[in-house]
Amino acid sequence: MRMVDGLERESLVERRRTVGNWTGVHPTGKGRRTAGQLLTSRTSRLTGVLDGLGDTEVRDLGALLAKLLDGLYQGCGSADRMCRPCDRAACAPDGVECPVGAADQRVHDQSAGSAGSAGSAGSAVSTPGRRSPSAAGKSMDRRAARRPR
């Protein structure tokens, strides 16, 4: 709640009462603009890092990152914790599966005993920075916080 309180103090989000005692957290215009600036900056930096790699190297890097992502995901076990600044359009463009969602599925398949679907999803990983950022703040309004009455 401290994070939401801070964002609200900065006029980046606002709380709106929904059903019962649930309160949704929604980005303000300033919050959307700020999120857009952050995503653009992040994408710009990642693009610069990847510019020196060829297509094959980028594809190979994607496969390696998918394997690392599985390990990271197993460590925290939460897509929401892993991807707070989610930029789905940059991370999973053109219908490509979200890499964190894919890691989540592989981990759950493994724990359910579905060993056949636990392979690497290197081909399903899009390397960030090669795409333009999504509309700012889209994912922020999908997260809700519960606040006591």
C-alpha cells in the first residue's frame, strides 16, 4: 500500500471504489504520461544495447533468456512481482506469448507432472527493445489494491 500511497501523493494514480470494500487503482493522465516516458526510456536503452547483435545472436540470446527467466520465475513465483512495469506490446508483440506467462505455465506444468510441456520456449521470446513501446500505462489500471474502509 505504501507504493500506491506514494503514487497517489504524486498524482500518478487515483483510487476508485468498486464493489463492496474493494478499491481499484487507476492511472491519471499524469501517470499515463510518466509511464509512457519510462517505457520509452527503457526501450531506447535496450535497443542501444542490442544494436550490436545480429539476428542470429538476438535469437540465441532470446533462447538463453527464456531459460534464465524460468529460473528467476521459480525463485519469486509471481508474474506480478516480476513484471510490475509490464509493457506487453514490446515484450510480446504480434501475438507472441508473454515470456513471463510462458515461464509461469512451464513451472505449473512441471509441478502438475506434465513433463512434456516443460521445454524451453526460446522461439516464443521476443527480445525487448526491438519493438516500439505500448500505449503508456495500459497495464497499470488492471492492478487493484484493497484498502480498508
